[in-house]
Amino acid sequence: MSTEIELNEYNLIPPQTGAAFTLKKGEFLTVVDPLGSQVSDMVLFNLEDKKEKLSSGKTLDFEESILITEGNFLWSNRSHKMMEIVEDTNGRNDFLLAPCSPETFQIMYNNHEEHPSCLNNLKVNLSEFDIELDDIPTAFNIFMNVQFDEKGKISVLPPTSIAGDHVKFKAEMDLIVCLTACSAEDSNGGTFKPIHYVVTQV
Amino acid sequence: MSTEIELNEYNLIPPQTGAAFTLKKGEFLTVVDPLGSQVSDMVLFNLEDKKEKLSSGKTLDFEESILITEGNFLWSNRSHKMMEIVEDTNGRNDFLLAPCSPETFQIMYNNHEEHPSCLNNLKVNLSEFDIELDDIPTAFNIFMNVQFDEKGKISVLPPTSIAGDHVKFKAEMDLIVCLTACSAEDSNGGTFKPIHYVVTQV
């Protein structure tokens, strides 16, 4: 997987895989759910200093909301804006739950067989940038439909996204971006679909 | 601040400061709000390998709840149990928001003067263990009263804890623990109070 992305070209992330690439400040990234009801986990690192990275705690704090969508910013652990969400045609994303990992399937689903996972796909693709497993933060889970009640009880439901729904981000700094096409049955309505993305200058 | 804690002795964290210490697997840590309405941020690291640390994303995922209290476990980024909450006399804690930092006061409160913060107190106390600022995760915010509605809107209210309320944790692995007496006006009902803690074997 090359980390050089052609501007304006649609890029495919096959089901249960991932991709990592750089995005320059001011460029736009559009993440598309081409078939509907498919989650894409996204993590971000400062290209110039990879110790600075996406932070769910800082984002929820500064944006004063659990639900992050159009008009919100994604913030780093150093309290800098990393991206702005400039368009969100679906409007439901999650920033509570960690990427699915081999342990997710073992502990939550009692599935001890080999299973693809977002965390492993993030690790494999970020290894090109010398980013290690332990340094991967909680991801921004695009299109993920995590419901919660006033008592805090969490339920993972199928995404409400339909074919063609997309979220468009503007980079606020030079970034390393890693995206997945999520591998967890319950998060994606039981089937695994691809994710598309495109980088543009407007 | 010594990192050796006497068993059964009450330890004081003065207002707007912090403390770091080790806790052995099977030992109990009780964090007390001695005057009421005071938050204590807590972060955890595996004593044997500090790349393993507390994870809000993993905890909310495995516990299937935003609100973490008696009966819940605190999980690491490697999907291991770090602590069990065995008693919680107040019952309201937060695991959404990042520790208050100098930037919290600058960005959210437009206060550009020097201001104590949990993140700085975590950094100063964890430096004894060679843990750096960028490696400090989102804290488990004991007694913090973060309310949210079904649209995800977050409000920080004064803690509901009264004098003597406490949360008792059991260590599930050998740990480095860092606690603060929180420094943010809005999180503590406008005044800064101490936190007490005690380590016991039962």
C-alpha cells in the first residue's frame, strides 16, 4: 500500500483491511460508505511529531459533546485541532469505543479463532510510519452507530449510513491518517463491505 | 513525594496537586473525598511495562457503559483488567473527558494566566517513573459529575459526593497509580479541596 495518494482519485479499502497515508494541512479527506452500513475507524498523528495524536478525551471535552459531526473539530492530546468535519451526510459517528481487536472477539464474543480486526489493520498499515501497536489511540469511528441511554448503557447498532453517505474532513495540520473498513460483525450489520476515500484540495 | 506507601495509613493529596505510587496485584486502594464535591483524576500503568496503560475506549467497550462504578473493571490498551471497583459510595465518575490541562483554561475559559492543572500534576508526579506527558492517557475521573443527554451534549456539574464518600479499587496487576486533587473550578463546585487515599491488603 503506497502512502502517496493521488489527488481526486477514489481509493478503495477492501473489506476487513486498512490504509495509511499522509494528508497536508488544508487538504480535504472524504470518507465514503459506498454500499451502506459500513464503519471506518480513523486515527491521526501529527506528521512532524508522531507523539502528538488524536485524543477522544480532548475532543469530547473541547466540543462538549459525545456525538461528533459536521461543525466539530477533532483534537490532539496536545490540545491542537487536527481536523474539522466540514460535511457529514449521515450524522452518526462514535468516539467512545476502542477499535475492535483480537481480544474484542475473544472476550466479548467468545470467538477464539483467528479474526481480522481494526486494531490489527491499523497496526499493519501504521508500521510503515514506525508507529507501534501500543501507541494507537482510540479511533474516531466513522458511521459507527453507538447508542447510549441516560444511565450510560451502551448498545452497538447497525450503521444508519446508506450507499454514498460520506464524511468530509479538512486537515488542520500535516497528518498521518489511517483508515479501516471495520471487521466487527455487530458494528456493520453482519456483513463486511469496502470503504472508499478521496483526497482533494477543495 | 515518596512512591513507597505505608499500608493502612491515610495519605493526603493537598488541593491542586497529585501523587504517584505503586500498588501490588491484590492490594486495595481507597480514594476518599474528605470534604465533599472534589474530583480526583486517576491514571494507571503496568508496573512491569509502562506501554500498557489505562484505556477509556477499552473500558467503555468491555463494560458496555459510559458510567463506570461498583462492579466494573478498568481495562488497559492491551485488553487486560487493571482494577476492579469493589465499592463506590457516591456512584458517579467520569471516563469521557481528558484531564484538565493549561490549554483547558486557555481555550475553554479564556484564562491565559498560570493555572494548576491535573495534566501538569500527573506529569510532574509520573516523571519519577520516567513517564512522559504525551504518554498520559485519558484519566478515570473519580467523583466527577459529567452529565449527558440523548443528543450527546455534555455538561460538567459539581460532584454529588459528600464528605467521606469513597471509591475502593482492587489491583488486578502490579500498577503505577497517579492521583490528583483536581484543579478545575467548574469540576469541583468552585473550590479546591484535598483528596485522601489509603492502601490496604483487605
